[in-house]
Amino acid sequence: MSAIRVAKTVAILALAASRSPLVRSAIKAAPLLVSEDRKLAAFEATKRAARKAGELTARVVPPNRYF
């Protein structure tokens, strides 16, 4: 399968799933089901990933002299 066909299939499946009432109710209820410890762990993981991405970008992209 070509990459375009795979991307098209994934997009169609995502659109169909997003219209499902079961999926919509699960998305709305998800924040209420997650414990405070899990929220904090997700927040810390996101901060760590953003920091690593910034460090990697600083290594790859040379600094701009005009900023």
C-alpha cells in the first residue's frame, strides 16, 4: 500500500470514530477518570520531552546572529 492510501484510510477511520457517540462520551469522561498522580506524571513527561526537543534543536540548528 502506498503511503497516501494508508494516510487516507487512517483519516477516514479517525473521522468515523470521532462521530461515534461512544467515543465522544469517552473523550468527555477521560479527564474525570485520570488520577491526580497520573496527571502530574503526564505533565512532567511533557515538560521533559519539550526540554529534550529544545536541546536537540539547539544542537542541530545554528544560532541566528540577528535575534
